[in-house]
Amino acid sequence: MSLRVLVVDDTIIFRTILADVLREIDDVEVVGTAPNGKSAIAKIAELKPDLVTLDIEMPGMNGIEVLEQIRLNNYSTGVIVVSSFTESGSTYTIQALEKGAFDFITKPSEDTIEKNKTFIKNELQPKIRIFLRKWEIRSILKGSFSPASGGRKPGLESKVLTTPVLVSSTTTKKMVHPQMILIGVSTGGPAALSVIIPQIPSNINVPVFIVQHMPPMFTQALAESLQSKSKLEVMEAADGIEPMPGCVYIAPGGKQMKLVKTPGNLKRIEITDDPPENNCKPAVDYLFRSVASNFPAQSVAVILTGMGSDGTIGLKLLKRQGCQIIAQDEASCVVFGMPRSAIEAGVVDEVLPLGKIAERMTEIVKRGRI
């Protein structure tokens, strides 16, 4: 049985390219296309696709409005947003991800159709593969969970690892009160962060550092969205900032972020153009490694939803110093790849549902490791 996909885009060129790319992917069937939001809603009702690739900026009914109609009508389709590299496109995309879109790709602006097609294929195919695996599970469970609801499967209990796995003899160092919070996240991140960050109290008294896998421009839109919901000050990080307690710093898209010591033994953010790690820029490992090197045993680290294994190596280094590590549980993840990798590496102290993570982070910061 094939994954049934509807392509929605107001530009015929991109409708054609997207449909052609999807037809080249095994186990995928393009069941139709739509040139605008109103037509998309009608075709979703008629065709009941498993997945929609959704242009976010369209005249009339835009992608956000289509997504809201999908949710209001309880359609079980998943959504991958197709966004432009513009300020409005990035803002709309963050809104869509917070409303439950599975993931997004950006529209290319290459000088030939073939180059545009190659770009879209490279961006879209891995996300389709991940969605396909979740869709197959959904099919096996016969509707007991829906990709459109963020891939959350009821009945899976979170667990607490009561005996942390030691990865080296240095794990006997005890961290008392962390001086910072580190968060690594990828696919499903904006929705997860929109739960966690607003739950952190204003008196947290430590800075929070986030690496979210995103291209340039989108992290600024993410920071603005989280700022509107949060008691803390949320910003896209800039080079040379000395981080302040109660502030949240998001690594800029397309750059790397690390923490270094100043001559006065204070913290300073450095934004670099160093190469990608784990095919990611920004990379979670890059930040975590810098903290492990320059500020040992001073952090609580959290690894959230996302594909791949970025963050695991950095968590190993942090764990050797006695840092407390929390992973998001499978039931609340859009993609369980990054948390699963850290759990299987034996460096995670607690596995918690998304809604419990902010409370636990705050408890560790205020009371020390418990």
C-alpha cells in the first residue's frame, strides 16, 4: 500500500516539480494537485490523502488557513510545508510547525528546472522516508495514532531511568546547581519548544541555549514566536553576547554556536561559520561539546524530538562530568531519532513526556540534581 500524497502550490512549476519528485520515491502515490487553498480543502475531503505538501504563501486562503481547516475538520492527513526564503515565509512556516505540520522544506531559486528539482528532491526525500515509517506504524495500528497529530501514540508510558548508566569513571562528579540549560532539537522542534519555553518561570536565573536544526532566517522567526509566548526574553543569538540569566538564546540558522570563557572567566557566545556536523548547521554536538570543554559540570541538557543522532556525542562528554540529561519520550516525539540515539548510548538520566520536561529542568536548576 502506497502513501497517498496531495500537492498544493499556487505555482504550476513547483506543483509539477514536487509531483515529479514524489513519483520517483518508492511507496508514494501522487493522488492529485491543487493550485490554491480552497481547492486543497475540497480535494482533501474528496481524496483523503495521507500527506499534503502545502505551499505556505498563497493568495486567498494561505497555507496556515488550510492547516487550520485540516485540524478543524479532523482530517488525518499529515502536512509538509513548502516555504519561501522570505521573512513572511519563515514566519508562516514557524506558525505551521507550531500548529502540527510534520516538517518543512524551502523553495529553491536555481536557474534551471533540473537544478530546482534536484534541490527539492534532496530536501524532500529524507522527510518523506521518515514520514513513511510513521505512516506504516499508523497503518499497522489501524488508526490508533495519526501523523497529523504529531505522530503521538497513546498508551506508551514515559519512563524514568532510576539508575543512570555510567559512561566513564568521571561520572561520579556530582553537579549541584546547574548554571545553564542546553536544549537540542530538530524535526518537531517548534511545536515542542512552544510547549517547553512558556513553562519555564521568569525566575529561572540561568540562561537557556537552544540548537534547532533550521536554515537562516527561520530561527529569527522562531525566536520571535517563542518570545510572544514566554516569560523569558527569547532571541536569536549573536556573536560576542555575554549571556544573561532568564534569557533564551537560539543558534542562528546556517551558523554554529558555542560557548567560550572570557578572560574574566565569564561566558561568551561565539557564532562561527565552521563546517556542518552530522550534516547539520547549527549542530547540537557543536554547542554541547563547547560547554563540556569550557564549563564542565555546569549544565542540565535536554535532547528533544528530531531525526538522526546529533547531540549524542556531546551528551557523552557532558555526562562524563556528571551533568543531568533528560530525553523526550517516544510517545510525545514527532521523530524519536535523536532521543533514541542518546538513550541507547546510555547517557540519559530521565525519559519524560514533553509536558513534564520544563518542570523537571526548573527543579534541577533550583534544587540541584535529585
